[in-house]
Amino acid sequence: MNSTTDFVSWFRSVTPYVNAFRGKTFVIGFSGEMVTDEKFVDFIHDINLLASLGVRLVLVHGARPQIQLRLDESQLETQSIMGLRVTDPAALQCVKESVGRVHHEIAALLSMGLPNSPMANAAIRVTSGNFVTACPYGVINGVDLMHTGKVRKINAHAIHSRLEQGDVILISPLGYSPTGEIFNLIMENVATETAIALNADKLIFLLDALDIEAFSADKPKPLPRELTIAESKSLLDNKIPTATPLVPDGIRLSLQCATKACEMGVTRTHLISRHSDGAIVQELFTHHGIGCMISQETLQTLRKARIDDVGGILQLIEPLEAEGILVRRNRELLEIEIDRFTVFEHDGVILGCAALYPFPEEQACELACLAIHSDYRDLGHGNRLLKHIESKTIAQGIHKLFVLTTHATHWFIEHGFVATTLSELPEAKQNLYNYQRRSKVLIKHL
């Protein structure tokens, strides 16, 4: 940050997220590859930060590379069926050794409390246990997968009990059966079923893919910043025309699991590349984020403004008023006229607004205070607001819409308005015309 002012501004900007996340349950899934990365300690620091802010955390780790290394050391070869490793008794021994080693290494890092470090005074209590009941995958294509299993049940009550005590839950990709057997599970499935059972507020996957914005090397296409369940399914089924044919395997499983979790009640799921420093902090504590978020419904809405939107509208229009683009409106006036306003809301944040003032005697309406947040311009949101205002005008039986502007003349002309004279305005509006601003007058016949 360039200055103390920047730091203070940033620190204040994260306050809404801190308040929103306190007491919420996050399930975070990460791979064995991530554990071996030198940046993993920084990730542990970020976990400590979330815990210190009151987030209830369940961590689900993988161990694929560690298991493969142990198999290679033992000179054991395993068969794979439809992407699933056949875990025979000998391979299971390697799985147990590898998972146990990774599990304890993570617990040790979470237990750090060195002075003058991000973990100072952390005092994180790590809880593990037989929270995952598993069953065998069974026989596929005539091949018995033996100790390769799937999640049968998550002991949500036990996990909630420990979360209420402030513990961080650490779950491995091993499950246990009522018959006393151990099963090798897929990390993504464990994290997904855990999030569903806990009715978690977020499920977060940290992906090994260097760039989650690329579907294929030969024809990259951005993975959308946001997806609804329906959009995610269409993407996975290749039903989005602009998408490339394949979602890489490294992303596909996580995207499938994230979509399933949302379908089953998890509020939001996130896919983030683990290679970005502070990836989880950037995703959770900035409005734009750095990954892909899947939600049950679209986060963007156009709706009638409410009285509790006044603060958000003021925050949006004050910079434009300071530049002389908009006429100044104080809080009292906004509160009086709030019923005139429509807002464009994204994830609970007001990023656009417009007001409509009818002049029924002259069969005309005025479009006023059309504003879009600077970070969201040129994305079609202004056009959406304009069309919404036009529809409201027509719904009143009025087909003449006018606007006064000092800076956006060309934009309105491009959207069908025609420059005209002051005499074309309703008489009441002519009497209020500010000759010092010398606003241009434009009219559109609907």
C-alpha cells in the first residue's frame, strides 16, 4: 500500500465481510500437492486469520502425491477404473501411512504460535476424529475396488459440537465403516458431503490448476467470475455456446462437487487457484474476488429502492456529484424521494441507480441520477437500468422520456435519445432549470 490512508481505507473496506463471516461455517478442501508447496505456511497463516475473525472452519485435505510416492517406494502398482484407484490391502497400508503423515504435518503447522509471526497468540485447537462413515465403492466393470470407498454419512452433530467450542476441524480423505474397515476416499467428495451435512455457508476448493481461467490450452476461455447452478451445469454439459468443448479434469471434479453442494443447500461455493498468494483472503475479502463463485441464484438484481438503500446510493453518487456530473442530493432529499429510485444490486452491494420523475400533465417522465459504479461500467448495466426505466415509463401510459446531462450526451444519443431545446421540457421542469450547469436536454419517444 502506498500510504497510511490507503491502509486505513482498505482496512475499513473489509469490515462488512468480517461482520458477515463471523460465526459462519466454511469447509475448505485442498490437495496434497498444496501441502508440499512452500506457500502452504502462508495458507496456514490465512486460516489463522479466518479463525481469529470468528469463522468456524472445517479443513479437508488430500494426499494423492504422497500416496503415489509411497506406492512407488514400495514398488506397488495399482489399477485405476474410471479415474478411481483400486486400493488393495497392500496399497491401503501406503494410504494410511501417507495420509497420517500429511495429517500430522498440517496439525503441527496449525499449532504454531511463534512470537513476531502471523501465528503469534493463535492458540488454535485442532480436532480430528472418525467424523466420516464410509462404505466400499464396490465392483465397477467387473473390478472390485476393495478399500476404495465413498462417503456414507457425516457426523454433523459431533463436528458442530467441536466448532461451537472454537476448534478447527481437520478431516483426512479416510473413512471408517461400522464393520471396522478403513476406506480410501476422494478429498473433493469428502469436502462436499461435509459441507452439505453441516449446511455450511461456504465450500471452498483451492485448485492445483495454475490458471482456472483456461478451459483448454489451444482455445482459452475465461471461467466466469460467477455461475448459477444452472449455468454451471450447462458449462459442464457443454451447453454454453461460447464455451470451449472441455473443462479440464483438474477443474471438472471440483466444479461438479461445488455445483452439487449448492444444489443441496450450501449458500456459496468457490473455486480458487492455490498459486495466488493469499488466494483465500483475496477471494473472501474483496468484492471482485479472484476465483469462480457458484451460487444458487444470480447475484445481480434490479429492484425498487428501499429506505435502507439511502446510504449505499449516497456512497455511489457522491463521487459523481463532486465531479459535477450529477446534481447534489443530500440524505434528507434521498429519503423523501427514495420511491422514485431503482437500484442495481450485486451480492448485496448497490452498484447502480436511476430515478424516474413523472410529469403526468405533460405526458412526460424524467430520467435522473443514472449512475453506475466505476468498476462496473461498460458491462451493459447502464443499458439494463435504462431499459428498466423505459418500461416503467410505458407502464404509466407515458411515451416521452427526457434527461438532462452535462457529461453523458453521446451515451444517451447512442441509446436513442435526441438533443432538443429547453422549451420541449414540461413547464415545471423549465422553471427549475439550472442555467449555471447548462445541462444538455435530450428526449426519447418510446
